Amino acid sequence: MLIRTNYQLGAIIKGQRQTLGMTQSELARRAEVSLRTIVEIESGDGNPRFKSLLRCLDTLDLDISAEPRDHAADEATESLLRSVLSRTKER
């Protein structure tokens, strides 16, 4: 799944935690981070250490990857959005 914001990542982490039937406190304990860190990550707030984030992902059996962006796809999406928005303004 493509993640571009801290809020999206927080939602994924929260969803996986809930799927696994884990409380925030349990995730914090297992990942060896503070409860506050979990709350901030899941809400998309704060600025957690990358190491803390990796611990949470590992505890939840989630992977993270970095890949080059497909700029052609980004440009096509932007073009489509501009087209839709311009048609909406014309009405």
C-alpha cells in the first residue's frame, strides 16, 4: 500500500493492531516504546523516532519499503484531477 502521510501510516498501524486484538498498551510493551509514542503514531501526530516506528512495525508483523516514485502516474493523476476540477468549475 502506498503511504504518503503520517496519518495514513498511523491508520494502518492502528488497523493492524486492532486486527491482532492488541491494545495500545500491549503494543507499547511489546515494541518497547512508550504508550504516548503509540498514541502519537496512530493519530498521525508527534514525531516518533524512526527506530520506534520500526519496532512497532516489526511487532505488528508489517514491512516497510521505499521505491522510486512513478512520476508518469503522478502526472497522469494530476492531469485527471485538473480536468475534473475544471469541469466542476464550469458548471
